[in-house]
Amino acid sequence: MKITREFAPADRYLYDFGLCSTANGWAQVDTAQDASYFGTWAHPIRLLIFTYCEGDTTIHEAETPEEFIAELRGIDEWNIRAGHGPARIDPGYDPAMKADFERLGLADMLH
């Protein structure tokens, strides 16, 4: 998996309504630690996971669907172990995106 890290001082809303919006094919990965300074998004077609944390950005680029699935399941497991509850994927009101996650076998992680 390719990982790219950068620094981009802003807040998560820049990504919610811009680069990582549902209109651009991204779904929010909800956790109990979500805040203006933290957020995670997943793109089921491009197999990308993007995280923003206090200006630090990380993009995980999976090479295979299996790698993408494992990374999302790892995020879920880590959040449960850390006491932040389960991670859940919110495809918004986009039935095609919901179907993309279901095809990947991630239906149990959807809101």
C-alpha cells in the first residue's frame, strides 16, 4: 500500500465539502473521535483512504480491493480497541456508492 503524508493547515470541513465530498466519490468513515480537527474518508472505486488530523493528511492507496478492505477493517478494529466505538461508512444518499461498498463485502460497516 502506498502512503502519502502532507501537512495542510485547515479543518476537516475543507475536505467534507471539497476534495472528499460525496460528489467526488468519497464516503465519510465515521468514528466517535470525529471533530473539526479529525476525519477519515474512503473512495471505493479508487481504493483510497484519506485521513485529516490537525493539519496532517494521509492518503492510503490500496493496490487491491483486499488491501482496501483490510485497511478499513483495521480502522474499525483500532477504534473499537481504543474505546471510540465502531467505524461506520456513510455513503450519503448515493445508492451507487452504497452498492460499491456492498460489492466489496463491507455492507456490515455501512450506516
